[in-house]
Amino acid sequence: MNKFGILLTLLLAACSYQIKIKTGDQAFQSKQYANAIGFYKNEIDQVSSPKEKAFKAFKLGQSYKYLSDYDQSLGWFKKAYDWNYGLKALEEYAIALKNTGDYEAAILAYQELMQELKGGMEYKKDIQICKLNLEWIKQRTDFYYKLTNFTAVNDKASDYSALSVDSSKLYFVSDRLSETRHDNSKFGWTGRSFSDIYLFQNGLVVSLPEPINSQSNEGSFCFNSTGNKIYFTRCDANDQPEDYCKIYESEYINGSWGEPERLDLGFDNSNVYHPALYKSDSILVFSSNAPGGIGQYDLYLSYLGNEGWTVPENLGEPINSAYDEKFPVWYNDTLYFSSNGHPGLGGLDVFKTFKISDSKWTPPINLKPDINSEADDFGFFIDKSFVANDTVFQKALLSSNRNFNRQDEIYSVELRKRSQIPSIQGPKKFKWDVQANIQFVTAESYKSPKQIPVDSVDLIEKISKNSVNSKSNSRITLKLLPGDSYTFLASKKNYLNNEFSFTTPAQPELTADSLFILTLVVELIPIRYDEEFVIPELYYDFDKWYIRQDAVASLEKLRGLLNTNPLIRIRLGSHTDCRGDEKYNLELSEKRAHAAMQWLIAKGIDSNRLFHTGYGENDPAINCSCDSCSEDDHQKNRRTTFTLIR
């Protein structure tokens, strides 16, 4: 959800642009997450320390998370965990899996957390929620809600919190470039423009004039019952550390909006936003992160009296949770809001509740698919011009970042009846299932490989985000598509990662249901430092050190090993046989080792991970006197090697 409504303690980043940001940490601390991503991506390639790489990967995951780009955050949290950042990275990875709708993989990640913590019972609820989501997705009724992208309004910016006053006017919030802006300044949190309130009418989109829109961020809003008053969120940008988001009121008089006045709701040192008025115009509900609440952001009520708005009351449980409740909207006596603290599909989900007594509310009810998704769903507004009740509505507006680029967009929601499609009996089709049985072994003994459990197996060249197995397996079984190619990455702590590929057979003509079983044995090699590995078939012309074309294949394999294992460092070594001048051989071997290293650097391997040494005729593989060495002995002594170094 790329909007300032997500801010925790907002120190508007307009002021931080006056500070020269030079590192990812500086940008992150200033809440310039879009800038932080650029810095961290550059820095992660320049550091050699595994601990630093893991830290920067975790910060990249957090930066993408705060921009609600869960697909990107997922990959970086996974890398941080693989690079030994710790269980916090695994927890964030599990949350990101849930927020991208990969509930089965999220269950495995939460189970791994419980196993690592030897208990971790707090994650049992998360596992139950993921299982509940899988059940919801399978449920099918005669009616469903069709979501249609509101293309007349949406553009490349973040567009959200739409509501209609009548059938001809639709208002919404957007961070597109506005004509009311005096400059092209960017909001550091998102790296895009500041947000304003817009009107869509007669096919045209125009921003509301000053004094509603300003040089600050304007956000979620509501109108009173007669439409002559607007209550909206504004986050001031006066370069003051005590600036927060507050609710403002403006009245439409004599054809123009009056100067907005801030509502006196208390909570001076907290964010107060997302106003929603009850139909009587005398009850205001809003969201705030004021101290003393139940969660991070809670919903509050305030009543309009003779002396103004009363001291806000926390709506309490069961509405407020340990996390965020935001974007409230009234419809008759039903209160809709979004939350990431109640059982849901991921991110913010839309819920509804209503009062059953003066102080009690019903437990929140999740609107389920198709309204909710694994992404952020919020800004729910029922179109009052269509028949609706507390159970069924015909049309509504919804904001969501469920689209492929994770940008907030506005959707129209319409109740539809499922088409009844008659079945047409055709020729019987037989099933062709492909199953891969993969066994993982270690080659420590080389003669009798031993089965070992792996930490993870990731599908890396398909549209899939899930780790396909958990930590306890030395064998996995996968159901795959026929006639398709797959590339997997297997990893285990203290072992080299192994990337392996295969292609499944295409479906033949069948006379019965069939199962094809593909059996693979994947070898994982333990990391052994300072042990010499010979690079096969890496030869040089006599008295030369350039890389011959027939040596490229061997170096490509070494490059693949380095890419698959981004944390290892190696020392390239070159050896000559004993024939010739000793000093000359030492210089020649130095040039050859350097040439191999430069080839890898030219192919994109970080130079900080590579070292080289020429050994000349020292340290022979076959220790024989020069006169008694056979030609085969000389050949074995002329070699290029690499060793893993700490």
C-alpha cells in the first residue's frame, strides 16, 4: 500500500531532502525507502563480509515491505535468512509469503520457525490462518463479486480511497503530479510526488484547488451528509520533527472551500487520520497510533457536542487488534475497516462490524475473496445509489495493490451470478502425471554417499516464490508439468549450494491414466577451506597466459559455482611443471592465475571475492624428481586450481 497512510511516526521526508543522503542506512533512517533500495543494491555488491551482505539484504526486504512491494521483499528476506541474518529474516519471509498468497509455503516457514525456537507457539495462529485462507479460496457460491480496474481514473501513480457523492462525481486520492504543486519535489518515503485529493467528473480528472490541496500530503477523506463539509487527512511538511498527520475540516461556502481547520482531537504527538462520519454527522471514527492503544494503529470514536469534538474513545476489542486498523467507512449502521491484525488473506483485509449495545461490537467479519486478496485491500465504499443491506451489496469501490506492479489502484466491485455452463461430453481424456523423486546426498566419503536433509530447495526459473520443502527432508517428491524445464537451487548450512536443471518428458498418446516418475540424486559438497580443487581442462599455450577458447567451459562452471554461492571467496592458483627456469616459471604462473581471475571479474564476479597466487614449480601435485617425472606427471603438475578461503 504505497501511501502515507501507512506511516508509523511520520517525519515527512520533504525536509530530509535538505540533508545529503550518501548511504542506504541514512536513506532508511530518513524513511526514504525508494532511495534506500538504490543505495543498498549498490552497496551489497561492494561488501565482502557475509554479515554485512545479510544485513543489507534484510534492509532491502524491509524497504520493499514499507513500499508494499511484497514480491520483492520476499526474495530479499529469503536471501537474508540464507545468509544467516537470523530468525527475524525467516519471520519476515513467512509474512511476505502470506502477503503474496503463497499460503502453503508460508505454513512451512512458520513450522520452521516453531522448530528453530523449539516451541514458538505464537506462530500456531499464523499457521491456522493460512489453512483457513486455503479453505476460503476453495469455497464457491452461486454469486461472486467481479472487480474491474477503474481505468478512467487509475494511472501510473498510486490511486486510492475513492468515494462517490452522487452518480456524477467520484473523489479519490492520488500521488500523481498535480497542477497545484509549486515544484516537482518528491516524497522520500515513496520516491514519487506528494498526494492530493482529486475529482473525476464528466470523464476528466482534476485536483481539488487550494486550500484543500497544499504542498503537504493530503489523504483519506469523507464528506458530511449534505456534502458541504469535507474532513480530510493532512501531513504537514514544515521541517519540524513534531509534524504528524492530522484531520482537517473545510466548509464549502459561496462556491469555494474555506480555509481548513485542524480538528482538536488531542493526540498531539501521534498520527490521526482516515476520518469517517456516521450518517448523523455527529460521530467521527478515525485511526491513530496514540500511546495506550491496543495495537499499532487503533480505531477511535469522537462525538460532536456543543463544545466541539469529545475526547476520543478507543473502540477496543474485538475491533482493534495488536496490529493495524485503518480506513474506516460507515454504511448505515455497519462499520467497514481494513486490518492486518485479524485473520485474513494477507496484508490489509476489509472487515465489517456493527454495534450490538452501547459499548459492544460484533467480532469483525472478513469479507473474504473476491473482495479481499493476499495484497492490501482497503478504502471500501458501498455505492449508495444501488440496493444494499448489511449482508449483500450490489456495487462498491475498493482500493487494492493486488495488480502485478503492486501499485494502489481503484476497482469497481459488482455482484454477479455465476454462469451455469452445461457440460459437453467429449472423448475421454487420460491423465499424464509427472513426478520427480529427488534424493540429496553428501560426497564426504565419495565411495558411499550419505543421505542428508537439506535446508531449502527453491524453484528459481519459474513463476513460483515458494520453497518446495522444509528443513527435515533428505528426499522430496514434486508434481511437475509434462514437457517443461525446471531449475532448482538446493542449499544446506556449511555445504556449497547446488543448482541443478532437468526437463520433464512431453505427454505421449495415452490409453489409460499414467504416472511418469523421474528419479534424481543431487550431491551437496561440504565447504572445506584451504583444500585445493583442480579446474579441469584449463590449459595454456606454451609460454602464454591468455585464456584459450577451449578453457572457457571450465571457467564458466567456476563462475556458476560463484554465482550460486554468493558468499564464498576463492583463491585461484596456477602451477607449472619443474622444467625451465624457476623464477621464470613463478612469473608465468602468476600471470596465468591473474588472467583466470580477470576473466571471472569481466564476467561479473565481485573482485573482492577473488584472489590469486602463482606457485611456479613449487607445491607439485606429483612429488617426483624432475628427471624421473613422466609426461603424465608433468601434465598433472601443470594445473590451475582454486581453494575456498575464509
